Amino acid sequence: MSIVRHPARTGGSTATRAFTARVLFFAFLGTLFDGAELNLVGYPMAYISQSLDVSTLQIVQVATLQGFASIAGGILCGWLGDIVGRRWTYTGSVLMFGIAALLGGLAPTYLLFLLTRLLAGVGMGGLFGLSFSMFAECWKTRKRGMMGGSIQAMYFVGQILTEGVLYFCLVRFGEHTGWRTGYILIGVATLVIGAAAAVLLPESEQWRTYQRELTEGRIPENLRRTKVPLLDLFRGGYARGTFLFMGLATALFLTTNSLISYLSTFLIKVEKVPLGTASLIVLLGLIVTAVTYPVAGLLSDVLKRKWAFFASSAFGLIGFVWFLTLVLTHSTAIGADFWASPTFWALMMCAGASGGFGVLGVWMAEFFPTRIRSSGSNLGYYAGRGLGAGLFPLIALSLAGTVPLALALGIVGPFLGAFLAVAAPDSTGRHIEAIE
């Protein structure tokens, strides 16, 4: 793969501070609500299954199908982001999953609830690639990794927000009404952000420049985007990177979603931990994860993206080996004095394995050219979400037979991530232009 630069024709680094600040604002918020939406199924899973009178496995199936819907959404929104622009595709995505959360809180049956989660999955498919495309196209090369990691950290801030809102609503309104109220509140807040994006979010100058040059016929044939950008990801030297990034994203979602899907149930149903204590443990895990994102991003500015990702995976692998050992030896007891429990510390190390997310967004944005950056980033990320966040939790529970073992099978994630990181292409810190 070679990159051809045309300095005279690019948008360059002309973004003003106000422009960049607005892009960052919506990148942060988009990632926050993306995380908030995904945790709407995992955290209150036990209460949703009771309210809708279905099994826990059926709610896990909802998460699985939502993950597959996000693949479709990622492909669609990535394509639209490259063809019609980052701004309006981002706005539509936020509005879509805001509506889905609102309707999900009102759904009277399992089938209607499932349909709202499918809609949410399609909407969530737009944000990752769009946010990091806009960010990479306006942010200076120096410390791109640290800022990218900070943006991605908002994903778990969103999960913390979800936990806080749902915990308050469950305590205030009860098990059956509480989670529904939380869905409605988060949905309304998301719709407000979507409406604000329609007015305040600026379009990427790099994308505008490319579109103008393409329309006026001044772009060489080999640098023109086809009508189906998805196909461009598998030719011109990009196929290997596309597949590897899909694998890396899958590895990360295997890691995070073993915790998202099963940690609350493991604590509440298996270890009989009170709701308040279980919520605190989950919260601490989310804080650990959120902190590892900018740390991994900063490390990737010092080292290469791949080695920061590898280090994060290796750290988490130790935690999962520890937790798996505790499960197999029936030593996972944890209670109110969780600080003294080895299980707690093993789980915190498992949470730290997700730090690679702080690297992945910038890593992919630097690899793909402007003409297909949104498509490439979205396909890699949401294919990983579909397999790791959707299919794997269902398979893990079926294979393991118990919630603790299903959680422990998340060990596959950091192992796979460390292996693939070594093989993945790396363009750390490269200069990004409109035509390349």
C-alpha cells in the first residue's frame, strides 16, 4: 500500500480552535452515549428478564442480535459518512438510538423490546468511525493517541452514567418500573445531543476538500473512491489491515463484554452480593477501564500503536488467568469486604485488558485514507462488536454452562488481541491529508 500526497489540494491543518473544540465535544458525547446505550441491556439484565417474563438467556440473545444489527449499521453509516459526510450521518445515528432507548423503556413485550434494541444497534453503528474520522482529520499529529484514548474513555463514562441512572431509578421506582424509567431518561438526553449536533457539529474540512476535488475531476483515478466504499477496503493494499483490525476489535469486545454481560449477574445471582455493593464493584471496574484508555493512548504516542495494544492485552491476560484459576478452584467468594477478596482484584485486572480501545480508533484512522476512513473504521469496529459483543457472550454461556465460567472465557480476548497486534500494520503519527 502506498500513500500519494497532494499538499496543494488538501484541507491541511486549517481547522480553527473553535472548529476543533466542537468536533471534540461531539466526539466525546457520541462515544459517551454509545457506551450508555450498550450497557442498557447488560447492567439491568436480571430485572428486564423478570419484567418481560423471559429467561436471562433470551436477554443475552437480545444483546447478540443488537450486536449483529450494529454491523449492518456500521457498514451503512460508514458508507454514508464517506459519501454524504460525517456531520449528518453522525446526527442521524445519535437520533436513531435515542429513539430506540425511549421506545425500549415503553415496550410492553419481549418482541417489541427486541425490535427497539435492533434499531439501537443500527444507530450505534454510526458513531465510532465517524467520531474518530472527524477527530483525526482535524487534530495535530502530536499526542493524537492520548486524545484519542480520552475520547474512547467516554464510552465507559457512558456505561458509568447508565449504571448510575438505572441504579437510582431501580431504587426509586422499583425493579419493574426502574429500568424502564432509566431507558426513557437516557433516550431523551440522547435525542437532545442529536438535535444539538444537527445545528452545531461542523463538517470535516478534509472530507469537504476531497469531495470538491472529486466532483471537479482533479483526483487521480487510483485515488478515487468507488460508489461502494466497502469494496475499496479490500483492494489497493488495505485488505490485510481491514481483516486484522476486525480481529483486533473482536478481541477487545470479547474482553469487555464478558464483564458487561456477566459481571452483574455473577455478583448478584451467584455470589449473592447486595445490589449496592455489586453496583459499586461494577462501577470501580468501569473506572479502571476508563482510566486505561488515555493511559494506553499516551503509551502509543511514545511507542507504536501496536505495542501499546499488546501491553494492554498482556496485562489483562494475567487478570483472566487469575480469575479462571479462582473459578476452577471454587475460590471466587466475594462479599461486602470485597477489597480483601482476590476475586475483586482479578476482575479489576480483567477490566484493564480493555485499554486497547484507547488505541484502536486512532490506529485505524491513521491507517485508512480520508476517502474511506469512515467506512474502514466502522467496519473494523462494528464487525468486532457483532462477533465479540453479540455472538461470543451467547456462545460462552452455552459452552461454559455457568455464569462464572462464561465470564472467565473472556480470556480469549486478550490472548487473541496480543497475537494479532504483532501482525497488524502500524502508521503511528502519520500526517493525514484530504487526498492520499
